[in-house]
Amino acid sequence: MRLILASASPRRLDLLAQIGANIDAIDPAHIDETPRKAELPRAYAARMAAEKAAAVAPRHAGALVLAGDTVVACGRRILPKAEDEATARQCLALLSGRRHHVLSAVTLIGADGVARHRISDSIVTFKRLHDSEIDAYVASGEWHGKAGGYAIQGRAAGLIRALSGSHSGVVGLPLYETRALLLASGYPL
């Protein structure tokens, strides 16, 4: 049974290896990831995972296609992937001393073409960040391309006061939910 990862994320690949999933091919979806007007974070995460899987599945008939999407949400606001220092600083300043949700959606399209979906909702609480802490984190560069401007698996771990939920989901793929989908589809783990 072939397993295709509809993502170029090295973090997702590493996470899948933790549960014994062997990826046969990596085929990123390259879809428009713009949130719809007034789209809520949970619906957006679920839609993105489903659309990524649906875009890749036709290229791999008979294979399992796995896609995920992780969204950092502060209230009803979807935080962007930080692509520049200004965005990273804005995200960190907004998250400072506050709790926020990290929604990590996963979609698996089976060999039968049926799509199955799961979502994990984790609550992350940052300590109150001093300007010098934000400066140091931004200087590290590990925020680049990360939803909400931080990577929990790196230096940001020392800035997080509490986590309730799935650590792997905050990293980028909820392993409990992913494992359940793979097993239900007959994938041997």
C-alpha cells in the first residue's frame, strides 16, 4: 500500500517516521491558501487539509494520500505564516502573555477514493515576552515560514508556559489522529 504525503514539510515527514509510516512519495499540493472572507480558523484548517489531499489524489490512483494543515488562531483571527521579521514580531507581540489555539487538520484519501478527516485543537500559552526575548527569537530565524511566527519544537519551547493538547499537532501533524486514520484505512503501522 503506497502512502503519498501531500506536503513538502520536513516536520511532517519526521513526525510520520515517529509512528512508523513510510512515505513512498512527497507531492506538495501547491494550492491557493488564502482564507475566505469571514472564514473561521477551524473551518479553514479543515478545508486546507481536504483541498490539499484532493489536489494530489488524482495523480496517485490507488494510493493513500495524506495531507495536513496547521493554523494558529488568536480568537477568531488566523495568524499568518511569518515570511518576514515584521510579521514574526507582530505575531509574537500578539501572542505574548496570552493563550491561543493551534488547529491541526489531517485528511487521508484512501485507495477507494474516500476522504476521512480529523482535527486536533491544542491550547498554547506564551509567557509575557520582553522586547529582548522577541528580538532574540526573531534573530534566530526559526520563525520563518511558521504559522504564528514560532516553532514549538525549537527555541520557542522555552517561551511557552503551558500546552494543553497535541504537541505533534502544534509542530504540524497530530500523530494520534493521523495514526487512527492510517489504521482505519488498513495501512500497517
